[in-house]
Amino acid sequence: MNEGLFAVPDKLLLGDLEAVIRDKARAHGRSNQVEIGPSSLGQACERRLAMEILGSPKINDDRDEWTSTVGTALHTWMEGAFIAANTRLVEAGHPIRWLVEQTVQIRIGLSGHVDVYDLWTNTVLDHKFPGVTSIRKYRKAGNPGKQYIWQAHTYGKGWANMGFPVRTVAIAMYPRSGLIRDTWLWQEEYNPAIAEEALGRVDTLVTAMNVAEEMGSLPDFMDMLERDTDNCGWCPFFSRTAEDPVNGCKGPFNDPTYSDGRDMTVPGIIA
């Protein structure tokens, strides 16, 4: 135990430190989106996407915010880095290259916050900060997965809507730990049809939800949607004790195989 006028047990101090970080993270704009954004369109958990569309309350008070906090801090640092790069270009007598942290309108009711647009190569670029192991997995697969691919092309659509030429969309993955040499860049030619595919998924889901609501069967419909139970701990709608499927999700605990009450660890839960 520490000594002094305001001494507290070490475990209590650790809890206070976590609370400071958690409260700040949850007050940040990226953690408080009400409308869905391009990053949600391709996520594996259809149940989570549906609850985002409904505007269900965020009930997971035990989720660990550290990964998103680190990502937010790194995005802020990267913004400054690209602005500084523009300044150096201007000082050298060149035009700026990078348009940084711009909001684009993909369609009515759907906008996105894009990290970088490269004026020299007409590339729409998004920063990601996964762990080295994840980067190696994506590199081996040769692509960053449907969620990020759909996000990149919908961002491309947003820039194209504003009249900018879009030749390429890209995801740059910088390691949260490790070395900068572990960075991996994925890019491909912009394809508006991929953006429309992503938007079509949402439209189909909204139509089905409206039909279910008209029939008075929305809770049953929500219960049948596909879940991504590997990432429940980071989901704002996850609760082991959720009873209303419209306003909460038990994730794997909804599975009858867990009905025997055995203990189960959920990644991303700090309590």
C-alpha cells in the first residue's frame, strides 16, 4: 500500500486509472456515433449492425476501451504528421499532397470520416492500427477482409460524389506494437459496385426489419440474425443477462450449449 495523506490500496488505484481511461474514451466522438458509418457496413455480426441501425442503447459497461483509445490517439498523431508533410511541401514550393480528416457524404443519411485523400495518386487511404499478429494474418490472406474492403470503397464513393477522381482505395495497417517495418499497405482499384454491394446489405436488412416490425415479430427476427461471437466483449450491445433481443444481446450466452451455467471468458471484458 502507498503511504501519504491520500494513500489508497494499489488495487483501488489501478481501478481508478482504468476508470479515467474508460470514461474519457466513452466521451470521445468515435465511441458515441448514433448513425451507422462505413466501418459498420461489412462487419461480420449482423445482429450488431441491426442494433446500430435501431439505435439500441449501449449497455456493455464492462468492455475494455484500451484498443480504441490507442487507435484514437494514433489517428490524432497521424493527422498531425500528414499536416506537417503538407507544410514541408509548401515551404519547398510544391502544392499540398494530402487532404486530411475530411467528412464525405456517401448518400443521404450516411457519411464517413476519411483519414487521407492523396491528391497526387487519387487514392483514398484509411489508417488501421492492429497488432502485428493480425497484420501478418491479413498480409498472408492478401486482403484486409470484407469489412475493411467495403469501408474503403464506400469512402471512395464519398470522394467521387464530391467530384474528386478516385483511382485507388487503400488500407494502411500500422502495428500497434512492434516496428514500423511491420506496416502493410493493401490497395486496389476503386470499384463503385463494391460500395453499392455494401449499401445493399444495409438496405436489405432494414427492409427485413421493417417487415418483422410490421408483423410484430422484430424480437424473434433479431434473435435469428447471425452473430460474431468472437468479438462480443467489444460490442456495446453485449450483456450476459440481456432479456430483450431488441435492446441487448447475450452473444454466445444465447447458445443452448452454454445453458449449463459454466464459466466463460469473453475477450474484451474487463470486469
